[in-house]
Amino acid sequence: MDHFTAHRLWFAMRAQDNVELNEHQGSAIRGSLFHALRNRFCAFAREPDAECTSCVLAKNCPVATLVSTLDPEHRRGQDRPRPFTVQAPSPGSGHPWELDDGRVVLRYDPGETLTFGLTLYADAMQLFPYVVLALQEFEVGGLGRKCAQPDGRWRRGRLAVQRVWAQNPLSGEEQPVLREGSRQVHVPDIPVSHAQVLQAAGQHSAALAAASPDGVCTVHFLSPTRLIEAKHLVKPERFRFRPLLQRLLERLEALSEAFSNTPLDVDFPMLLEAAERVRVVENRLVWEEFRSYSTRRHGESPMSGLLGEVTLQTEDWAPFLPWLIWGQFAQVGKDAVKGNGVVQLQVSTLNAR
């Protein structure tokens, strides 16, 4: 992981029209980004049946690298993860609005600002300029549901890039990338690194050791987190720490191998055996049903997952903390690229709770 990095970017976009996002906003953002990249940079965008899998330019194409799992030369082949994740607007931002069928959408009126995050991993940061240019396509293709606009037409709401900035939550640094009213884009250089993760893990470990044996960690699931164990979904009543850690390690290994060409230097059997001894102290998880629509597949796909928080306790958190901290930037479980699996780690003591 020494060469693996996470570059967290935030985008503030001003609504030019009415913008409506379904329950799972991350899926809409990822879908619009795909179409924006394809429309702007794909040599065969006008061919409706064109696929990255059969394209002779796929190896050097930013569209294929960012949004396709295709990599024939990689040992994971088409199972390679995508090199970015979305951090979608949270429910309650914008203006919640009840639809007739009971689903909640976020609605933005013209002039209001929609903010979302995008995290690029390791070598994928080289494609950062393509992402910024693609997002300018939102002024044409729009985002979200087709809805009534002030001119009386039905279309997706258009947005204009207002400003872009980079953020490193571990160091507390921020850098402007694109300022409002400017066309000059600055490439940021404040990535989250493994050295920073290890430093944060050491600080957490010291705090927990000082509180022993009452040190606990709480994992907050901020977006639907879809974990699989033995081919079954992990529901709230069956939650254990091991499946969470295992899926997280597998994801970090795949990302590190694919985008920094380095394996994950970790003793999987030892960590997973130790994970069995992590106890659930409080389980405040719920299961939320979500579905997203794929224009490529012309159908819905399940996006349901765990939401809420779970408090865990074990004698020694030190082996787990680096990977849990990385999980805050890599996300975990199915459909992380669409905004699923956003987790946040909180270290505390039972007495403090």
C-alpha cells in the first residue's frame, strides 16, 4: 500500500434548471458521468452498440479506464474495480420531496448548489482533467430524473460547475482546483497516503490502549452497504465484524494491484482469524431497500444495504485500524462506485459513551 493513494475531490454545481435525484443519488451521478465521458471522449460515441470490450482503443481510452472494468492484461480481467467512487449528497440536503409512490427525492431549484464528492485512486489521478471536462457536459445532458422545467419542457436538469476543490481529511488540508468564474484548473497534490493512514491508526491505537479494556470502535454506515458472506447478504441481525473486514481487504487489494501495481502486504488468515474475536457491543443497523435504474441494461438493479451504526470491542484494535481508516476512502461492499459503502470510523471508550 506504500504507493497507493486516494485523491478526494468535491464539486459544487449550480442548478440551471429544476434538478430531481432519486433515492440513490450516487447512481445518478455515476450514470451521468459515464454518459458525459462517453459523449465527450469516446471515438465511437455515436454508435449505439459500441462497447469497451470490443473497442480497439480501449487500452488507451480514458472512458474505458474510468468507467469500464475491462483490462484483458490484468489477472482479474473484467473483475477489475473501477478507479473512483462517488460520495453522493446526503438525504436532507437540498429539498426532500415526497413522490406519489412514497419515494423521497432531492430537488434543487434553479440557482441552488448541489455538492458531491469523487475519489480517484492512485494512478487514476492522471485522468483527473478528463473528469473535470466531462462534468462540464452536465450543462448539456443534465442529471437525475426527467422533470418539468420552467420553459415547459421535460428533461433532466442541467448544472454548471461552480467550483472544485481537493480535501485530505487526515491532514486537514484543502486546495482549490477550479475557482468560480475561472477556467484555470489546478491539479491538486494533497492525496491521502498510507503513511498518513498509519499515523492516524497509531493515534487511535494509543487512545484505545489507554482506555483498555473499555476501548471500542463504532462504524457508521452512511450509505447503503451491501456485504456478501457465503453467497448471502449480511443483514443487520447477522452482522459480524469478519465479513466487513474481509470485503474491505479484498477491495483494497484489488484497487492497489490495479492502480498502483502493488499487492496488499497483509496476513489475511491471521487478520480474519483475529476478526472472529471482535464482539458486537451495540447493533443499531437497519436494512434499507434501494434500487437504481441502468440505462445501459434497461432495467433496475438492487442497491439495498446496511445503514446505521454498530459498536465493536476487542482486546487489540491495532491490526485492524489501518484498514478501517482506508475504508473511509475506498468504501466497501457492492456498488461502491455508485456511492454505496460509505463508512466512518469513530474511536471512543465505553465510559465516554
